[in-house]
Amino acid sequence: MLKEALNQGKMARDVVTDPEEVRDLQLLTMKPMLMVANVSESQIPQTSQIPQSNLAICAETESQLAGLPEEEQKEYLKSLGLEKSGLDRLIQKAYETLGLISFLTTGVIESRAWTIERGMKAPAAAGVIHTDFEKKFIKADVVAFDDFIANEGWKKSRELGKVRSEGREYLMRDGDVVEFKIGT
């Protein structure tokens, strides 16, 4: 049954009802896929016709953007009817396809983004930074990225009540700015 379905162009994940049927097979069709097409600049506005699992980028446009200052990049993208560069859209689409999100930590010395799987709980996310953090997790102070930037950091975010204390069952969200509280 599986072989017939694959020969008809169907995806294995759409026809397999018994996991034992594919237990030891490493099927390419079972993996998340993202197809990126290089199109001309004039074809960019027509990319809405491309399936959602695919992405159209104009390599020539990306090359031109790389040589422009940030403000001119925004103007150029706007003239093409785009909000984000192809590279930004590719990164975002790759994260979606792979089920990934990012959270941030920030302090006096450094700010850093951490990549985790969507649906990860706070202790496991802390463990990405250091394995002891997962074991010794107490709680996490969390603020949304946009609030953190608008309030210029932790102090004002706390004063305005934008910081939440979250426990062990908290599901991390894309763009969370986090300060983990770790015990000894």
C-alpha cells in the first residue's frame, strides 16, 4: 500500500496509518521540507501563488540589499511591496518548518538569542543554556520582546507590570526575554 501511494506522488505521512509500517524506513517524504525558488524581481509580487510550504526569493535583489544602508534597504523593499528581505523570510520559514522558536537572555555583559523547539517548557529551555540550570530551575521572569524594547529593559518593564514570574510548566514563547532563577 505504501509503495503504491508513493508511486502516485502522495506523501508517506498522508497514507501511513500504522507506524510499524515505516518503523525502520528513513523516508525523505516524512521529513519537513522547504523549497526555495530563485525568481526574477518582476515575479516577486506573484509569489502568492506559490504553496505555503515553499518560498520565492530574488537572489539579485538580496545581493543589492546587502550593499545598501539599513534605511535604504527598507525603502527598496517597500518599493517592491515587501516588508522583509528574502533572507529574513527564509530564516522565519525555516524556523516554522522545523518547529523552532527563539528566546533571549540579556544582562550587563551580553544579550543572546537561544534556539529551542516549539513547545519546550521553561526548565528545559534553561537547560539549553547550561544543564545544571534545568536541574536547579526555580522560576523564570519573562517579558515579551516588544515590551522589553519599548520599556528599555528590565527595570521599567518590572515597574509597569510587564514581567511575569513563570513556573516549571510554562511553555516558552517565541521572543520571550527571560531571566532564569536557579537554586543551589
